[in-house]
Amino acid sequence: MMRMRQGRLWTAGLMASLVMAGTGCKQGENGGSEAPGVRRAKAAAAAEKPPPPGAPGAGQGTLLASGRVTDLRVTSDGRFATYLVNGQKPRLDGIPPQMVLGELYAVPVEGGEPRKLGEGVTNVPGGQLVAPGSKYVLFLTGYNPATQSGALNVASLDDAKAAPVVLGTAVSYMLPSPDGTKLAYVDGGKLKLGTLPSGPFTDVAAEVSTAQFTPDGKTLLFKRRLSAAGGMAAISVEKPDAPPMKVGDQVGDYEVSPDGQRVAFQVRSESVRGLYDLYLAELPELKAKRLAVASGVFAFSPDGKWLARTENGKPNVPGDLYLGPAAGGAGRKLGVQVEKLAFSPDSQAVGFLEKYDSTANAGLMSVAALPDGTTKQVGGRVPNFVWGSDGRYVAFLSRILKPAYSVDLMLYTLGEERAAKVQQGVFGYGFTPGNGQVVFRSNCIRNGRSCDFMAMDLPRQADPRTWLQGIFSYKLSDDGQRVLVTYARMDSDTYDVAVYDVKTQARKTLDQGIQVPVSFGGKNDSLAVYAITQGPKAGIYSVPATP
């Protein structure tokens, strides 16, 4: 089990995200088809009707940049869009079919002159990223798919006249600090650390594969390559010239506590072949102690008080789940054969799938209130689950086998005896900000490309209601009051985009013939930002995101 870290260039799971980008699904699963009824027939007809007279054609927004574009991204503050122009697939066997190399540009979403940043930039995750604070964009030019490396450039987004700074020539990994002021990167196997944008940078260690800052940004942990025993070490960000402090060898996955005081990490087990033992070390001393034998999944609670981990697993058999203090020590048993776990955002509960069947990729949905609540099993044949914005609600899918197969959305309210069914046949689900509603797609046709978009108010007082029909994807604004939705067209491999106001229930088509994903941008999510990749109006556009 290896968690994804920001800055990692390329994994199979990350490349899969390129295929699914823009679906709007959060931990969703195809709920299968059900007997078509009158309502579904109406929804299908509505989704497949041609645009009514007077509907907008393609290119109705403000043109920000023209050209054959791809890989559109909007910075976290919504001020800039980055994108590739003239993307070409590398002539190399064995690379993912979605991978392209192109010219990287940036443009303000509220209008301005597009700015070319570099050439030979890839859309592979980690080939380009924006540092926290959205002041700098980091990207690899002349990317070589064979070595998965390129020349690292840093460009200021605020200063359009400043030329990008080149930091390294064979960079395979880059990671900005949580506050966006520091940068760690691996150039030719050597880990370097310094201040953005231009350093100076200090050589920290050789034979390094990945690195991670602690949440407070004071310590940098890094892992060496397998050729260097897969060791893990740490240095002080304020004293990068000091010798690294060794943490352990043969290290697998690791996680830093949210308060930055501890690191939990796995070391290849000497007693159970093929598995890992779990160790814990306090910062800054980093004296490791073993907590569990044959441990699989583990996680700190968001408040940094608890550490959940599985123990005593066997090959192909998950271990049992124990919860203990983050500082270490014995824990109390919560579940058996646990494969997936997640704390609620407020650290008031933990959810997990126990008696997990790896063949079916499902288990029993179980929840325990913290600090000493008993475990409640609230659902069966569950492949995934997601917490709301706090510990009040957890939503999950349950595979129903009789009388007919279906994948149903369930909702459990902490403290109640059992979960309640929300909807039958669900594909993609999540919560609006503040737990105002649980939203989901259902009644899907055309292989999930046309679905009802539904919502149930929380706390539940009525059955779910349909917000929109025939949608493909959705994206919520930060305040949860507006939704950008797309509709898969019948006449081309493109989409129409609309905005929906949750309070007034007003809906407005914004543009046609776009490509997913579509993103909110501008101040207070005032704009919809999207790309048109086909026809004479190809380019990047923005349009007011209001009905």
C-alpha cells in the first residue's frame, strides 16, 4: 500500500485519473441498470433533444486564448489558467495513451495576454504543478518519457515579464513546501532544498526517490531508492547543511501526523514474509519504536490525537484494526480484517471496511465514535464510503444482490442504530459544503453518460429530489450554492455546460461543444473556465457562472 504524494511524477493510479478527469464522481461506482420507467424515459428524451431555438452555440464565453489546447487547469485561488498547446503523443512504445507533450501557457481567467512558459511539457501528473499560494508554477521542459525527467523551471504567475528560472536539468521529482516558500526536488538522483523561486539550493542526499515536508514545513523527510536500501531520513529545513537523521531502512509507506510531531512508517517485516511492521518516531529526535507487526493500512486522525492501524495481518488477509494514541502505546480493537479506513474531518469518529473481501473489493461498513464508542456495523458489501464535512454523516454504496442486483446509496447518521437507504442505483456521490445535502447521480443511461442529478437535504426530512436531468458531470462551488454541470452530446465527443443555482433552482446553458473538465474560477467562483478543442473556435474560455 503506497499513498500518493504531491509531486510524484507518474503512477498507474494517477494516470487513471487523466481518463476520469471531470466526471464529478466522488468515490462512485456504476449502480447498474434498472427497469426503465416513465420518468427515466422522459429524462433520456430530455437529455437527447437538440438545443432549443436561441440556445448558444460553441464559443459563447470570453475567449482567453485560442488554439488547439489540452490539459486545462485552474489555480487554487481561481486567478490563472494553465494549459498545453499543440500537444503531441511521444513516439515511444509503452506510454499511457493519454500522455502528450506540448507548449505550456498561462493566462489570467479574467482576461489578459496569454504567456508562453515552456516547451516539451507533459500532462502527466507531477510534470507541472502550482505551488501553494498560487505565486509560482513549476514545470518540466524537454520531458523525457523514458527517464521520466526533464528540466525544472519556476515561473512567477504575478510577474508576467519575469523569465522562468531553470533549476535542474534531469529532475524526476519536485515538491513545494506547504506554505509555498520552499522547494525540494530530485535532480539526477540528488535531493536539493532551497527557497523559491531561485534558491540558493543545498544538496541534501543522493539516491533519493521521493520526499515530503511535515505539515509545519520545518522538516523534510525523504526516501532513498531501492538501490540504497530504501532508507528513510530527515533533515531540518532551517539547517539543510546538517547531516540527515536516519529513520529506518526498507521503508514502505509513511505518514506524518497533522501537527508535524510524529511520523508513522512501515518497515519490511522480518517475521511475516511480504508484509510490513509499523514503527513510530517523534520529531525531531526520530527514535523509532515498533507499534505493530504485519500492519497494512494506518492513519492519523485530523486533530493529531489518534493513530489507527491494522495488526497481525497475513499474506492476502488484512489485519485487525486497532485505535491508540498518536504518541504510541497499546490500542483498543475496533474491527477485524480491515482494508480501508478514514477518520471523520472533525476527528469525532472513524469509519472502516472490515471482513474485507479482496476478490469483491468490498467489506462491512463499520463506524466507531471517538474516543471510546463501540463499533457499529451499518452496511454490507460496501466498496467505498465518504464522510461529510464533519462526523455527523457518512455515505456509502452497498451492493444489493436480491431481488435484483443494484448498487444503492446509504447514509448513516452517527449515533443511530442503522443506516438509511437514500437511492437505488447510484453512480457517483458526495456532500455539499457544510453537509447541506448529499448529492449523487442516478437513473443513468448511455453507460453513465446521462444521469439524473439528485440531492437529499440534511438532516433528512423528505425523499431525494431531482435537481437536473441528463447530466454527465458536476462540480460544486466552494459555498455549495451553485453547480457546474455538463451534458454529453449525441452528435460529437463533446459536452454542453450549464450552471444551476441551488436556492432558486434556476438553470442556464453557458456554452456548447466543450471538453471536460470545467472549473470555477475568478473571485468567489464567479466564472466558469473551460476549453473547446474542436472546430474553428478552439481555445480557452471563461463565462459568468450565474444563471
